[in-house]
Amino acid sequence: MGWRDRLSLTRTRLRNRALRYANHGWEVTPGARLDRGRFECGRPGCPTTGCHPALEHWEQAASNDATQIAAWWRRHPHAVLLATGHGFDVLEVPAHLGLWVLGAARLHARLAGPGNSQVRGPVAVTPNGRWMFLVRPGGPLRPEFDGSLDVVRHGRGSWIPAPPTVLPEGPVRWVVAPEETRWQLPDSYVVQGMLINARNTSPRHLTTSRLPRPLPRLNRAT
């Protein structure tokens, strides 16, 4: 298979996944495309080399319209970015907290029975060890996270890279795919409570200098 065929296959895969997200009401915006280890958006003079939106006014342009999404991915293998604060918010945490909360959520799901768990939702992870818990939108961070460097909320004005986007370190992947939870989202306050428990009981106490770095160059909502 030649490089043009591989490029076309990658573009199609990214487009199809973007369309699937949009089909469930999630707003999508095209990201810069990865080219030899850096992201190119095509905007003249753009200094950003990390993952970032390809459109200057990306938040206003974000859409779940299938025709618009197909047009965005017609020529280029754009990264798939999901606008947060609309269909969902995201709680971004380091791996040791993510693993603890995921285990607790799975235990709760088993005890609650099929379809009854209120705490399990989609979870994605970046190749540099940042976990992203998708939750219902609108809930602010709890006071326990004031001044926290390891827990970040993505609401309106922010975005996340979604699978199958590839970052220079590797692919973004689902740990819990949306299909596994029937595209249902847990309450942000409940998941934050689990994160608080994880911070209080986790045997791993990280200093600021040892925390996994947050997602590159994301706009963040506080």
C-alpha cells in the first residue's frame, strides 16, 4: 500500500469516527493534521506545533452536522477534536487517579446490575498518561480541587482530542468506549467525589514535579 492509500485510509477512519460522535449529538471540530511529528493547521503564521484546532474560530464552528463534518475531512486527515461544555464536560486527571476511579466505577456497575450504574461513563486516555472522564455538562469543580494541578475540568471554551486521533507520542484511545455505556454520562459531582476518595486513599502521593503533564495546549474552563 502506497503512502497516498495510507493517507486516504487514515482520513476516512478519522472522518467516520467524527461522524459517529456527531450522530450522538457531540460537537466536533477539525484539528490540525499531524505531519512529521508536528501539527499543521494550514493557517498562515500559526506558531502552534502541538495538537490544536485547525479553525481560528473553532468553538463557533463546532458542529454535529454530518454534511459539514464530511466537508472538513474531505481532503485532510484532521485530528478529531470534541468541543466540551455542550454535550459533556471532561475531568482530566493523572493515570493513578484514573485507574482508581475506573476500578471503583466498575465495581459499582457490577453491584448495581446492568443499566443501573450512575457512575460509569466514557473514559479516554492520552499516550502521555492523562485520563479523560466524560461527564454531564455544567458542574463546576468542587472546592476540594481549588488550586489543584492534577485535576482539570474542560467545559465551555475548551476541547479534547478524541480517538482515533494520533499525537506525537501515540494514539488517543478509549479505556471505556461510549458504546460500552450506551453513550450515557455520569454526574460530574459524583465522579469528582470518587476522585476525592482516590486522592485520599491512593498509595501514590505525587509531588507537582512528578505529575503527568496535562494535555498539550488546551484551552481550559475553570
